Amino acid sequence: MQVYRPVTKPLKLLELEALLPRLHRDSEHYDYIEELLRKEHAGHQGELNLNYFFHLIEISESILLNGLRLPTSNNAFQLDALLLTPNAHYLIEAKNIKGTITFNEAKQLIRTIDGIDEVFKNPQLQVNEQVIHLKKFLHEHNFPQVPIHPIVCFTHPKAQLHVDKTHSGIVTSEQLPNLIRELSRHATKPVLKSEELRELAHTLDRHHTDYRLHFTQKYPFVSGHIRNGVWCTSCKKTMMKRDQRTWICKGCGAKDKLAHKQALIEYALIYKDYIRNSEARDFLRVQSTSTVKRLLTGLELPASGENKARVYSLRKLLLE
């Protein structure tokens, strides 16, 4: 199996990881952001847990793409994992939920822990919608229609499934390899040639668009609750001070000449992927215009404009 898109942290998760530590705890949005971060971490962990079991399937000619987000006419749709083969495709929705999992008569997912029931959206309806969008995407890009099997996979090791035969395609991570092997035995007629399969994977990857939360743009007043400064890259508890061409932590005594690089990455995630000297001075807590200019140019950031209008692109840092 070829892994075309490995599991990586989505941009939304990186944004939340950068935002929450800088957000004052008395902010009215702190609990909301903390819950968003918890859910994103759980989803990402589920995808990581799932990845191991894909390598047990042993379908010789197959390509795995993780975390695809593809455009539609008015929005986009997310695929946790997509396994492409010449005979059939397998679209997997990962759910990292622990507890006893059942479905009620209204087709809602019920998770039970310690006798307490909690209602979740039905992942089968979600994955079926994704199949519809994927079929439309393949048609619009002139690829042959290959059978697509929707699968809901519960990745948490403490998930206990109680589902009947009417809910086919719902498995745990351990059951996933056997299900795909069984489905592949019934898909014996190749629809795609090897080069077409690779071209499909390339097309899907090329049309992937990461989702940005843009929280400070949606709620501009939140910026007043965000702490500026350069976190200590060692203890990660104290803001560092600029002294003698390096950054020094007054808490643990650590020194780091490039500590501002991580701070600028966090700025790009929280605010925007470009910055002016005045904005960098404010965020890094450095008063000297020349010092900040030296810090920005030292990172070899692409820049445009002159004097006060000069803008430095931070995209390079996000891609590293």
C-alpha cells in the first residue's frame, strides 16, 4: 500500500494549539476554545489510531489518502481516510469515541458511559453524504465511477459496539482490515488502470484545501484577550526577553537565538500569514524597529513593499 497523504495535524488543530495557551483564562471564549481543541485532538488521535490497521490489509495495489478536504459548489467536504484500489474505493469516517455505542429508532448514535446517555450525529448519514460528494467530484474530473464503500470506524480502544445487521459498515479499528478484505473479494473487476489510480490520487491531493478557523477574524474583540510575547522554548511557561541578540527566559534561564521563529508561526496561525514590522514589534514585545527588521530578514522571509508598508510573508514558516 502506498500512503499518498500521511496523517498530519490539520491546520484547524494547529490554530487552536497556538491560540489557547495565549488566551487569558478569564476570556468568555476560553471554555469554548478549550472544548474545540479537545474535540480536534480526539479526532486527530482517532486518525492516528486508524492508520496502523490500514497496513494490515495488504492489498497490493492501493493508495491511502488521509485527511482530505475537497471543494463542492458551495462549500467543502472532509474525508478522514480514503483507500483507493483499481476495483473499489473505501471511504472511512473515524470516530474516536469511548463507551457503549448504540443506535436508537430515530437513527441517532447514543454513547453510554457510567449510565449516562449522550446523543451524537449519526456517522453513517455523514459518510453516505461524503460518498455522494465524492462521486460527484470523480464525475466532474472525468474519472470512471468505481464502487465506493462507506465505512464508519470507531477507533477508541474502549469503544464497545452494540449494533444490529441493519447498521452494516460499522466496525472497530481491529475489525477494519477484515471488512475491507471481505469487500475486496467481491470486487474482482478492475475499473482503473495503475496509471489512472495514481492520477486520481494526484488529483485528489491537488484539490485538497485545509480548513482555517480564523477565530480572531470572526471575533475581532478576542484579540484583546490574547497574550503577546515569545514563549520560552524550554519550559514553555514564561515569556522570554530579548537581550544581547538572543532570547532569555527569566524563569528557567534558557537561551534561544531563534525563539522568535515559533512565535511568528503562532502569529500566522492565530491572525494571518503575513506581518508588518510594527505588528511584529507588538507581538514579539520588541521596541526596536531595526532589531525586528533583522529578526524578520534573518528568517529569509519573502517580503514586498517599502518602508512602513513592507510586508513579510509567513507562509514559509507554516510549511516547514
